[in-house]
Amino acid sequence: MSQPHRVVFIPGMFGFGRLAGYDYFRHLRQGVETRYADAGIPVVTDVVTTPPTSSLRYRSRILAKHMAQRADGDGPIHLVGHSTGGLDARLVLSPSNSLQVSPERLRWTSRVVTSISMNTPHYGTPLAGYFSTVAGTRLLYALSLLTVLSLSVGEPSLALFARVLAGLGGIDRAVFHGDLRLISRITDMMLRFVDQGALIQTMPEAMDLFNASTEDNQRVHYGSVASAAPTPHPVRFAKKVRSPYAAFSAAMFATLWGFASQRHNMYPYARPTARQAELLSHGIEPEVTDRTSDGVVPTLSMLWGNLIWCGEADHLDVLGHFPDDARPRQHVDWLASGAPFTRARFGELVDSIVRFQLDPR
């Protein structure tokens, strides 16, 4: 029997792997496993636990250590990095990296066949600069906790989240019960000591240097997933928002989108190839410009290697965290972005990922 493929998922900003019942990659991982099984190909999936906002170099060292301990056998390896996780993969695979890691811990990289980045800021994101400010850091705290709460326990009440916001800087003083107390304590502990390395390093200015010094591995096939969320519009949101919490969520998304849509005059994003431009025009409406984003990362900043899928979705929709359009409900939304993402579109996305991994030509 042939050695199984190993698909390794690398979380990015807002991603904690697994935390208090919140599984960042659950839907994507299950979708990948199902498609490999349907194809009769053995697969092992793995999730790397990396600090969400630590420096790219530090996160890449953790990735290298994790894989050195787990990547037994000689089967093919596929990396899937979401958001800054895609940059971790690029850095650890680069022949020109300087991670201060022993060669033995990087031996597994010779087995990597594909590296897929999902909504990754290859050319930076303006939102990173805002998150590094005092006001932006507080919003990051709130957003991270919102992510864990909404994806772990479903849509919490606005009153509950208001108490969380009131306790920023001292969330442990808020009164919770059961799992919510656990979630608040764990999340507060992690965010109190947040390292802003990745935030600073994913500014367009810093990514310009990253791209100049981080060469691709010629043995690896690079693919990317890119998406765009619609421009926040009060009338459109009013039709979709059905609770106070959803209204607050929509307002927070609009704030993020506003910063992410600010282009940098000195450090432009990728110029799509003819093939990429064709795919973008078919998958996203209206026309993609340097102001188009998923609410966190500019769409044109996500392009690297082969564009294997593009569509209308926000930053976490692509992982399966979107408002479910079927029953029984399996998916829970992240933020009310108004993107028309469905189970069918998510299925097409997972199909594209597995198809590229098995035949990246």
C-alpha cells in the first residue's frame, strides 16, 4: 500500500487551531478527507498550532518543528495556509530562508508537492497597520474573541458581547457561565500577551521586503485561493440583519473593510496574469480593483502561483464559517459581510483544492 498523502493546515490571523471547542479548520479538513476517500487515496490531515500574531519567522520555526515530529514516512506532503499561514509556508519552504533551524528539521520539505495559500496577504494588507495602533489592538482583541464566541457557541446575545467589550483589558472581571467562562479566560490569556510581529510584518511596506528575499522552492507547486466581499451597504445589510448581534457584527465588518480597502500608492498589489484576470472576472463581481478585499486582505494581494479558486466570500467564509443556506445547519457565520457564499460554493472550493493537490500541473 502506498504511503498516504499528508495535508497540513496552517492557521493565520484570528486562527487558534482548536480552542474551547472552536475548530478553525473543521469544515475544510472534513471536506478534504471526504474527497480523498472518494478518490480511494489514503490521506492524513494535520493542523499546526501557531501563535496567531507572532512574527512570521517564529511561526515558521514552529511549523518546521511540528512537521519534523509528525511527518513520518515518505508520502507526499501538501501545505494549506490560511491568511498569514500561507506566508509561513512560503518562508519555511524557501531555499533562501534563515530560520535558525537544523537541517534535520527541514528534511521533510523535500516531500512537499503543493503549497496552497488561502486569502493570504502576499503583498500586505493596510489593516495590519491599523491593528498595530492602540485603537486597532483593542479592536483585534474584540474581533478575536468575537470569532471564538460566534464559532464555538453560535450567535451570542448582544448583551453578552457588550459585557465582553466592556471588560476589554480585564475580561476576567466579566461574569460568564459554563463554557463561556472558559472561552473568555483562555482568549483573554492569549490576547493579553499578543505579539504584534505578524501585524507589523504584513504591512505592504514589510511584505515588499519579504517578497524580495523569499524565493519560491522550484520543486513545489504554489496555488492560491482569492475572494472578495461586497462593499458594505446599509440597505443591503438592513435586509439581511435580523438580530442586534448581527447588526453589531455587520458594523464591525464594515470597519474592517474600510481599512482593508485603502490602497498603498508606493507598494502595489499583484498584477494578475491574463489567466488570473479571466478567473477573477468570472468568479467575482463587480470588477476586482486594488480596493477590493475580503474585509481583511485585499483580493489582489492574495495572488501567488496558480489561482485555483476565486469567488465572493469573506476572510473566514472560505474555511466554512459562513451563514448556512441548508438544513440541518452545519456552518456558523463569522461576521455579517453579506457575501453570497453557500454550501455549494464551499464544495466547489474544496474540490479545487484537492484537484490541485492530486494534479498540480
